[in-house]
Amino acid sequence: MDVEISKKSHLKGVVNVPGDKSISHRAIMFGSIAVGDTVVKGFLKSEDCFSTINCMRKLGVDIKVDKDDVYVRGKDLYLNESLDILDAGNSGTTMRLLSGILAGQKFTSTITGDESLRKRPMKRIIQPLSMMGAKITAAYDDYAPLTIKGNTLKGINYKTEVASAQVKSCIMLASLYAQDVTIIEEPYLSRNHSELMLNYFGGNFESYDNKVICHPVEKLHGCEILVPGDISSAAYFMVAASILPNSEVLIKNVNINNTRTGIIDVLNKMGGNVEIIEEKVVNNEPVADIVVKSSHLKGIEIGGEIIPRLIDEIPVIAVAAAYADGTTVIKDAEELKVKESNRIDTMVSQLRKMGADIEATNDGMVINGKSMLYGATVDSYNDHRVAMSLSVAALKADGSTKIKNAECVNISFPDFYSVLNVL
């Protein structure tokens, strides 16, 4: 599916973004290995999250999806052996987190994914799970499909090479099956949704700076989870409202966990006008409304410990930088190379088609901002975040822009274009 987007004069209105993808995945998985029922309200009905549901169903979990809610009948920590290969689709979260659960089971499983996921690195989970006692065979060179023979696991002390919530969460889930304490240390703090939610389910996880101490528990307990809006989805409207003149957008009920709010910090540092209002706490997660008004952005340097707090938002930050005054340097973001596409190369090549002055570096990009881009035919490379970021760039570009393979937005934000059209 190709989408044509024309220049807009401004954006005004109220936006309700879909449920947080990270929290939706975790609510289904954690509810599946809990005792009793879990109700998930506001679940993100996207392709990635349904990959998690489909895998858990194959492992014997009773999951019902209705219009607004998802009902999970937990099976406790030990699941049923699947007769089929588990398919994670395009979802790295599904593959990496579920591997932690499978490592502690009493059977052997094979998990695979689509062509894109089979190119994403899995050594980062194979190594710690093997140290804990799981037997894992990769198809080739530490890539999926993975065959995981569950085992009685032992606790480990493990320092991750990258700050990755998926790697950390995989080890945390495996630690539920370990006979003693597991300690995980990251170079920088990554998203902490697993720590917050597992404790809400009755887990025993302590967090200190970049370290998590995982204590074994006998049971998790089902509960009700209210999924807030996804700040990664909100980011597109934050940038769009910032770069288009005379704009004001209210984004309702967004997760503002401080491990995710790098996008707000960066936009405000660039001279943006982003305000958090109506703060509250839901299921251990901070939630608020976000007001964004148009502003005159300027280039800045982005790197270091903020990168894990905005790794998924860097493509749309590149768009903001392309329209800002001055130079923006993004560094320490090598992880972009192993996402659904190489997001450094894809964003650089496609924004250049629109006239942006942008260069790739080994760990990021350098963007010399300019006041105007022009419409072009650009390719999403089947990467949902690239498609939505280029769509935001098109809103201020002269002429019309065609986004190729735009259906990939279904991975995280199926209604993106309909929401964009009403503003």
C-alpha cells in the first residue's frame, strides 16, 4: 500500500494514541504465566502484539480478545508444549522475552520470525540464557530460528553489552525459574516496564541505578492492567505540531515513564514547547496528557545515556532536525542498525530524496537543518517507524510525498493515517 501525503498548514486537535506496545506485550506474557485471570484494558491491537497472543495460545494459554479488552487465563509458570513452531512475526519483543520463559520450561520449543526478525541479533539473549542452564541452538550464526531446550536454571550475575530492555526482560523472565538470585547490570538504564509490571503481578525485583536484582518467586498473580497510550506513537504528533506553524495538539493519556521521555527532553532542548499535564499513576506506570505547540527548533547534540530513552524516536527526531535551524548530531545510536531496518541508512537515504542535508555516521547521523524540504517518492523499507517519520516530514514539505509500503504502520499504529487526517 502506498500513501500520498500533501503539505499541511497546521495541526490542531486532540489525539488518542493506541496502547503502549511494550506494556501490551508484557501484560499478555506475564498474565499467561500468572495464577488466575488477567484483564488487559487498552491493549494495542497491532500485528506485533497479536504475535505474542498467538505464541501464548500455542503454549496452551486461553486468551480471549473482545472489542476493548483482552482476557488471559493464566497457567502459572509452566506452560504446555507447543506442537507447532512458535512464530514471532516481526516482533523482536515477542521473540526475546518469550525465549526467557521458554528457557525455564520442561520441554523443547522452536521459535522463529519473519525475514526481518531472522536478521536481528540473538546472541545477546542466547549467551545469558545458556549461562543460566538453557540449551539453545540457533539456525546459523546466532540468528533465529532458535530451538530452546528448557532446563532447571541457576541465577547469574550478568553485564549486558547494550542497554536493551528486551535483553534485560528476557533474563528477568528466566530468573523466575532460577534457583537463586540473578543480578543484571546495564551500561545505561533501559526501559523498566518489566520491573514495574512484574512487581505489580507479585514478583520481587529490586532496581538500583542500572542494576536489577531478581529474586525467585513461587507464583505471579493475575490482575487488571490498564494500558496507557504509547509515547513512541505520540512522538510523531509531537514533532508534527512542533514543526508546523500555528499548531497545538493535546495528546491524551500517554505513558510518561522516565525511561521513555527522552523525546520530550530533546524537543524542549531544541526549543520546543512540550508540556506535561494531568499526571497520575496507573499500574505502577506514570501517565499524563501532553500539550504540544508549534515552535522554532534549533539543532543540538544527542548522545550518551539518553539514547535508550528515545531509541525508537530517533527517526522522527531526524525529521525535526531536518527542519530545525543549525546542526543536529546524533551519536551512540548503533542499535538503530539492527532494528526492523537499518534506521540510520534508511532515514538518511529517504530524507535526502526530500532535499535534507543529512549524513550517516557509524553510530548515528549529522543533520544540517533547513527551512524547507520537497515532496518525493520515498520507501518505508517495511519499517513502521520509518514510514510514520517520513509521513511527518511530508506534512511540511512542498508538494506531495508518496510513502511506499506504508501498510507496515500496522506493526504498531494501525490507525495512524486516519488519526493524522482528522487533525
